[in-house]
Amino acid sequence: MATESFEKISDEKKAAIIQSGIAEFSKKSYMDASTDEITKNCGISKGLLFHYFGNKKNFYLYCLEQALKRLLTEVPKPDKSDFYGIIFSYADEKFKLCEKYPSEMHLVNMAAREMSTKVLNEKNELIVQYMISTREKSQKIMEKAIAALELKDINTEKLKDAITIYLGAILNKYLERYKETPELFFERSAEIKAEIKEYLDFMLNGVVKEGASS
């Protein structure tokens, strides 16, 4: 989405242009975001911005792609060997990235709700790619976490899928609750993790007395 001319400028100038775009798109919808404001804040002309990216749409998608890349967590080598320690080591990495890149986090949050037909299909493709990559990494973490459990003779693949679906539903509840104030999601991470553990305990330990469900 960026031209060869953009790739040839200094890393410092590239970073300034990208960050200015991310800052503007993180606060406003695609249609409301101002390229005048973006170029003023990074010290270039609008003509030069369009020379680098062709148009506003290409620049928006480039900024979104950069934001998603920065928020994509690598699978950590957990220093914990217990189920919850392994799971939350991955969650902590996500929290740290969002604290490090707050504007990127806000841009992704805005993009998830962006409905402009000018960018809808392309931005959805970027978000889907991100979600697929995130799911693959989550699956690796889940495999390590399940391996730390003392299990009955059960199908571990189905258990992995069940916990992943269950955990995804729990997280979606919090994401929906904090969709207008995503920074609070991370400020309250300790409280949220405690609640997630309580929910997962229901699944792992059961809630029905032996023989009561027959």
C-alpha cells in the first residue's frame, strides 16, 4: 500500500508519518479523520502524503496493518508450569503490548466498528488475518496449558476446543463491556483475570454434585 518512494525515506520520518496517521484514525472514523491534521502533525504536505500512498484509503489501511502487527503477540516461553500460569503469561503479553501501543489499540477498536463502504472489505480482511494469527498462537498456548493438567482419560483435542470456545466467550463479554473505553479493560486486568480464573474453575472442577445430574 505504500510506494517505493515512502520506503526510501528515513526511518525517523516514516515513523512520524505513520504515528500521525495512527493517532488521527484512532480518534475518528475513516470519513471524519483529517489528512490535513495528519500532515500538519508530521510536518509534510498533503500532496507528499498522497505521493507516498496514493490516497487516504491506502494510508488508512497501511496504518491499520501496522497497528495490528504491533499488537500481535509472539507466543512467549512461559516461566510458569501450571495451567493458569501458562494461560495468563500469554494474556500478560497482550496487556503489555496494549499499554505500550495505546493509539494502535484504539485504532483497532475503531476499525472493528468502522462501517464506511470505502474501506469496509479491505479493513475486514486485515482484521480477519489478525484474528487467524492470534487464534493460531492461542492454540499453541492452550496446548501447553492443557499438558500441565492431570486429566481423566478424555479427548484432549475436544477439551482444547471447548476451553478455547469458552474462554473466547468470556473475553468477548469483557470486550463488549469496555468497547467504548478499551483502556479500562487493561487498567482492570488483574480484576478481569481473577474473574476469568473463577469462570474456568467452573469448567475444570465442575459445579454439579456427583450423581446429581443423572
